[in-house]
Amino acid sequence: MPDLFTKLERAAWGGFIATQSRIFRLIEDDLRARFGLSHTEFEVLLRLYLSEQGRVRVQDLAARSLLSTSGTSRAIDRLARAGHVERQGAEEDGRGAYAVLTEAGRAHFEQAAEAHVALVRREFLSRFTPEELAQLGGFWERARPDAQPRTA
Amino acid sequence: MPDLFTKLERAAWGGFIATQSRIFRLIEDDLRARFGLSHTEFEVLLRLYLSEQGRVRVQDLAARSLLSTSGTSRAIDRLARAGHVERQGAEEDGRGAYAVLTEAGRAHFEQAAEAHVALVRREFLSRFTPEELAQLGGFWERARPDAQPRTA
DNA sequence: TCAAATTGCTTGCATGCGCACGCAAACACA
DNA sequence: TGTGTTTGCGTGCGCATGCAAGCAATTTGA
């Protein structure tokens, strides 16, 4: 491994890793300290917030996140204990369950989201010009699984 | 949050997140399935491999990784059980302990590292031209904590 | 010189996670 | 309608992790 990557590759990949781990740690710590939320819980609240009625089926939450169904179920447990969401049986399917954002949860999330965005701007986005941001966006498009490598 | 980010920001930041989580998942799964290693354990082996004598003090390992001292201690436990490393008391300090790479561990790591590099190339590096890789490297420099935001 | 403070590492405990499993509801289909 | 299968969710279990505490070795300082 010491020489398996070229200098160029090391700068591109190693920097990616370093940046990612640094910023994620900051986000985790900030959300936990100021809002009592894990990144996972924040993601769940985000999905609920973006949804029409502020409610989403457990399964849909799991599918959209990186969490398993059981992990999602437990995240909802924690959020429910904190009063941010409530469980609600699905009328149209007796097996199903909704997680529903409470008013308190909505307010709490809005504050957390604002802080989150500020942190991402401060630690990441603000370092680049608009042109560079667009360029980054283009890079990520090409990093997607279905995209083709340069040398096919 | 729905409109807290601009389109431009969303492309740059959201793509970063998506790329990161996708590739890390691939790496984790591959290392686990083919080499029985977690990313954490791989990191520990890497540090040992890069060291002079194939041995590093527990504390130094912890400082370089994202793991706590206790987490490092347990990672060494697992690697020792698998025969990849051995513990060795420090001659110069009776409290200290080295993790030492065994020959088997070295061979195992070399294979894992090769596979790791291949995966990173296939899923990430190969998507970019050398110029773009250099550009990415430059971006990560500016994303470092000590770097200044564009608009100071 | 020797007791107090510090250091290096390990261990008990609590937490979050995924996997496998269980239960109940829904569906398929004869 | 009845039975076998599938689906949606929650729960038991094992594992990895961080924090706080413990233990032994070293360093400090009067």
C-alpha cells in the first residue's frame, strides 16, 4: 500500500477521506451536544420534515436511509421518548406504522437543521467559489455507480 | 432545510455525502467478506505495515486513527486472535505495549490492501482525469480546518 | 528518598447497530 | 372460504464503540 497509490491518487483519495471524517465528526458532535440528536436521528427527522404530512411509513424511512428496518424502528423509539415523533398505526394496512412528527419535534428539527447548514457552510462550502461548487457537483455525478470509468 | 441549501450547494454537499457513503459501504463489505477485516482493523494493520519494524505503540495507533485508546486496544485483541498481530511489552517503558505485525498478518494485509486499492480505483479514481485528480487534491487542501474560508 | 501525580493500557458498563427471528396482518389462489 | 405465503414491524442477541474507572509503572518534587 505505501506505493500502491500514486502521489496524485493519494492527494485525491486521502484528502477525500480526511475531509469526510473531519466534518462528520464535527457534525455528530455538534448535533449531539446542542440538540441531543445523533446523525441517524437527524436524518429521520429530516425525512419526516420533508414529507407531505410530516409522517412516513417506517419502511420508507429505512429504505431511504442507510439504516436497517430494525435500526429505524429503534431510532423512532428514541425520538418518541424525546417527544419528537409519535407512532401511528396505518389505517390502510394494519401491519404498517407511521412515524409522525410532533409540533415540538418540528420546531426542534428546524433549529438543528439551521445549525447543521451553518456548520456545513462554515467547514466546507465556504471554502469554494460557485464555479468550484458546480465542478464538485459534476464530479459526484461521475462518481455514481452507474457512471462509466474514464478508461472503459 | 428544504430550501436552506442552494441548488449549487446541494449538488456539492449532497454528492459528497452520497459518494462517501456509497464507497465506504463497498469497502467495508469487501474487506469483511474477502479478508475478514473491518475498516478499523484494516487501518490498524496499515499503520503497522507502514512502520519501521512493523510495530507501533498502542497509543500511537490510537492517536493516528479515529479510534479511542480503548477501541484500539480491543481492535488489537481481535487482530491478535486472528493471528495478524502479537502484543509485546515495551522494553523502555514497562507500562507500554507494542502491537507487532506477524508474518502472516503482513501477507494477509498485502492482499487486502491490493484489493482495497483496486476497489478505490474502480469506484472513484478511475472516474477522473489526472488534471481532475490534482484539482480534487487541491480542494481537500482548502477544506482543511486551518484553511480560511473564501469570504473571511 | 519516597509519596503524590501522571501516564499507558485494559476493563466494566451503557449505547447503537445489523441479523435472525417472531407475530400479526394482508395477499394469493383454489 | 380456507390455507399457505409474503409483508411490515418489533425484539433478542451478539458485536463494536466511547467513557469512566482501575491498575501498574514511571515521573515529579520537596
